[in-house]
Amino acid sequence: MHNVLVYGDSITWGIVPESRNRFPFDERWPGVLENHLRDSGKNVRVIEDSLNGRRTVWEDPFRPGRNGRQGLAQRIEIHSPLSLVIVMLGTNDFQFSHPYNNAWSAAQGIVTLVNAGSYGHAMPGPADINSPDDISRRAINLGAEHNPGLIGGVKLRLVGPVFQAAGEAIIGTAKAVAKDLGVPLMVHIGDATATDGASAARRAELTRFLLRTFEPGDILTHLCTPRPGGVLDRSGNPYQEVTAARSNGVTLDSAIGLGNFGIEVARRQADIGLYPDTISSDLTVGSQTFHSLLECMAKFMAIGYPLPDVIKATTANAARALGLADEIGAIAVGRDADLSVIDVVDGDFTFTDTNGLAFRGRYGLVPVRTIKAGEEFSPGWGTHPWGWLPASSPVE
């Protein structure tokens, strides 16, 4: 059975106009959708999660709990496994009771929800794929056809037992899908489920196969993972496929979260000149306490990367990897006016990697101002109880 979650407001709830009554399920659009799919032979269950007055990311000062951003990832986890999540929100963003009641702000709210939903994994375990049949080229192509310009890339996570026997086939299918759509393929390496020697060796084989499969513009993410399937051999040297892939235009991305950053791996890579092309965060349900992109940047500064290189990897290089180098990633005439002003703070800070290993750094980064599309915003309190700075090192 395919489960479809509908996350909406009063339109989805089925409110009868000028009343507090509710249309029966068969007359509400989620019910019409479910019945139509079932009549066409599809085994589908449509799950409603709707609240009158719900907005995208804005609070209602008179009725609490209407911020759609709060709880979306948990709803996805509760109702998993899911084949599809439909977000039907935005109309209530135009109400008078908050200062951002315009179309641009509503669209930004939807973007935020899409991002929030993307890290609420819709599978009950760590693996996204349990069978090669879980990837349907036809369904993906139909989705892209009905949403032109929406899909910017295809992501595959090399995580789970299925890759032991079918890894090459799954990688090949994912690459074929990306080529169908004319977009890059991004692949997550580092598999915590590969706990025995044979599984770990197999993940290394698959990473090498993956690098040979990649084409210019594709992205390998979690460069610094200490998990099985990393890019370094047992001697701490990169596989020859790594150098070849980078020379061929493949982007090596860091994606730092709690699950795939090893300080010893990152230091070894810095020593041999295997630098990440892009520095990014990795926001998932399980790693929301990685704190912030600024803290990810400070971790590379703790390794010894100069601030200009860190800034470039986070901005200009990232924009190029996304195919948006002419729009974002630099302060220049004609580029989007999206700017971040940050303060570099000297100190003695402590960071922790995936394996719980603590390491120290001299710098913390603090946001001062953010300008989005020319509009200025002040930063919030920060991700730590004390604010934005990383944890201070203990006094010895």
C-alpha cells in the first residue's frame, strides 16, 4: 500500500463555508483523490493532517499552533513509510495579522516547508531504499513532467543492506533517472549500517564504482565521513577514482552533520590536499543538534583552513555546484541581494565529531545581519542556550 500524507489548512480539512461544519471524507478533496486512485486500481491511503488557519511558517497571535513549520518533520515520521507528501498551505499567509502577508513571503514559507519535509525521512529505518524496485523511473519522470523546472537534482543515499547485493544496479538506475531529467546526481556515502568487515569492504567497492559512474556536475557528499564507504583506503590515501572524478568536474561536498564528519579523516584529507569543493550542513531529524552552517565553517577553520577559503567553499563554489553561479554566491551587480554579515570571534572552542571525538578551534562565527532579496533581518538567539558561539573549551 502507498501512503500519501496531505498537510493542509481549512481547505483540506473540508470546512463548509460560513459555518464550522465539515464535509464528509468522500467529499473532501483528499477523499476524492483516494477514491479516484482506488477506482483506478491503485492501493493508496490518503492521510489527512489539516488544521483550520494553519500557515506556512508564521504564527497566529490569536490562535496558537498554526505555524506549519512546527511539527512537519514529526508528522512525516509518525505516518511513515510515505510515498508522497502533499503540502497544501499558503492561503492563510495573506491574513492581516502578521507583517509578511504577501505572495513573496508565502512562497518563501513553502520553500521552508519543502526543506523541512526533506529532512523528515519518510522511511521507518535508516535506509531509504529496501529494493531496487523502490526507484520508479516512470513515476519520477511523470512528476518532473507535471512540475517543470522544480527538480534541480537527484539524490541517492548508499545506506542499507540492499546495497550489498544490488549496489551497482541501484546506482545505475539513479544515474539513469538523473540523465532522464538532465540534472546532477548527488550521492551520500558513509553507511553506519555496514557493521561487519565484508559489508564495509563492499561499501568501499561501491564508492569506487560510484566515482567511475559520475559525470561532470555530479556531487559526492560526506567527503569527510568516518563511516564505511569513505574515499580513503586503509592507509589513509584517496582512491585513484577520487582524483579522476574531481578532474572530470565532480564536486566533492562535505555536508557536515552528526553522522558523517570525522575529524581524523578531515585532518588527513587536509594534509594530502584533498580539500572539499563545497562546505555545507546536513540537517536531518537525527542531526538537528549540529547547530548551524556557521559552526560547520568554524570546524574547517579549526583544522587550519583559512577563512577566505572557507567562505569561497560555502558561497561561490556552492553556487557553481548548483548551477547558479550567475545568480548567487558573490557580491556583484546583477546578482541576488542575499548577503550575510558575520563576525569572527577569537577564543578557545570545542567541537565534537561523529565518533564523539572532541577537538578544539580558535575561531567561532556569529551572524550579525542577513539581507534576503534586499530586505534586512536580524539573527535570532542562536542554536546553543548561550547563543551562536561554539562551546567554550574547559579550563585546564
